[in-house]
Amino acid sequence: MRREKNQYIFASDSARLQRTHRFRNAVLIILPILIATVLITNVMVSRHVRLTEVRQTVLNLPADLEEYSILHISDLHGARYGEKQKAIETALGSIRYSCVVMTGDMLGEDHDVEPLLELIALLPEETPKYYIPGDEDGDYLDSRAHSSLSVFTDWAVRLQEAGVVILDRPVKETRGKGTIWFVPEELYSVNLDALEDVYNNQLKSLNDRAASLTADEAARIRVLEYELERIGAIRESKAEFDAGDIQVVLTHTPLTEEYIQNVISWSGKEDYFSMRYAGLILAGHYNGGQWRVPFVGAVYVPELGWFPEDSEVQGMSYPRGIPQYISPGLGSDPHYDWMKGRLFNPPVITRITLTRYAK
């Protein structure tokens, strides 16, 4: 008897093959659409500047400093958001603030200051503006011979001409009976006496051969004289600190609990110029993690590893009980080789309002 082929088996194989082809075709159509949607969404998210509002309780805040507000900007990295920073202007709208703090890495590559100057032009001229350099900004003092007798680099001069204070010493503001100090973090741990000795020795060595100085050495003398003047000003400021003053610490890189504890241990309880009495720390540096996964957080931060806790990367945390706000920043660090740009990470400017009352 001749065996006939089972037509149903072949029919089933044919149907399965057709379904496989249809699935593959659907994937080939849907996947590019999905990728395009993700990219477009990311562009929209990453180009829309957000203003974040934070109310922060500060213990023993003087009544006259109630509602004192700080506009915190960080890590622009020379980015532009529209012509003349239009998106930033839109985000700021008509809000008011008591001062502006910039916690570093605001310049573009090769120290391009123009995008930052465009941002500064959006801020009220009379509002105090404080700047601390980040690790990508480089030194604000120029000890080489250059086109002027200024001790500052060209970008620092441009910022100062725009009304920005390069914060290298404590600066205070007063409202009625309330005093608030803005302090560069490194001043809490620097040994002024030892530093002064080093600068004086260098200055004496150069002055001893004043007749044969090179142009670079003459520029170095100007910087040393500036540094000695700065040490004197720091000493005078430290003597003014009072127990009731509010200290706002400015740092580019966020501070860890261990570091804060070490700095506190170097100062006595009777010394009011101390991290022990800090009311708020403002930092930046991490750009919110640069690449983020929605509902998960930062993908990778070189200093912190894979998927770090979000409190280590942005927002408010409380190392050693001191409020520390880490700005998500505005731009992206170009030195993250495989993490170019911001991914699902909107650029942020923050207004922090101080209050005596519990949240």
C-alpha cells in the first residue's frame, strides 16, 4: 500500500512559517518607530529646562532671613538652550531670588565663557552672584605672563566684568539682624599659617633676584601677593563669624559623611567658622548621572559605580545631619566617553528657599 503524505502537518508548518514572517516584519516596522519615539522623547526632555523648587528648613534661621532664596545653577558645560539661552529664560520666568550660586563646570571646552555670559545676562544685575570653579574649569588665577597685569585668567575677568564674584574667601550678606555667609568648602580644612609661610618663602626667593625675573616670574609674584592678601581677608572674615550666623558651604564635588566628619574633627567647638555649624551645602558635579533610566535613576557614575543611589547623585540628602543639595545640573560632561549628552535627564535650575519651620 502506498503511504500518502500528511497534508495537515505541512499545512501547519506553512502557517507557522507565515506567522514567523509576519512577526519579523512587525518587529522591523515597530522597532525603528520605537527607537525614533525614544530619541524624540529624549530630545524633548533633554532640551526643556526645568525650574525645581525646594524649601529647606535651617535650624536657628534668623527671622530676618526667613524666605531667603538661592538660585542654584551648576554644570552648564558651555551648553546652549536656544538662542541667547531662551529655554533658560523661559524656565526662570519672573521668579525672584535673593542671590545666585554657581557651583562650577559652567564653562565650555577650551574655557569658552560665552554661553555662561548669555545665561548671566538673564539674571538681575543687582542680584549677588557667586561662582566657585569646578574641576573642568581649571584655575581662575593665571601665574603666566599674559596680555594684562591681572592675576585672573581671561574667563575669570569676563565673569567679574559681568558682576560675578569668584568666591575664594567667605562673603556675607545681611538682612536686618540676620547674617548669611557663603563659604568655599576648602577653607574649612586649609592651614592658613602653613600656606602663608609657603607663599612668603616663594615671594622672597623671587624678590631676591628681582633684576633678572622673567615675564612668567613677574606674573607669579603678582599671584603670590594676591594669595597673601586673600589669606589676610580670610582671617578677618573668620574672626567675624558668630554662633547665630548661617553658613552656606559651596563645593563642586558633593561631600561624603566621612569627609565632613574629618573636617569637623579638625575644628574646636568654640570655633564658629566650622563645618559643624553649616546650615546648607550646595554641590554639583554629577550632572544627575548624565544617563538615566526612567523610574530607576542614574546608569553609571565613575566615582560611584553602576546604578548608584539617587541621593548620592542629585537632590537633597543629609550627610552628618547637614542638608546637602546636589544640583542635577544643566549640561553634560564631554569626558564621559560613551555617555555623551543627557539621556532622559532634563536640565535643572533650582531655587532653594530657606525657612525656620519644619516641612
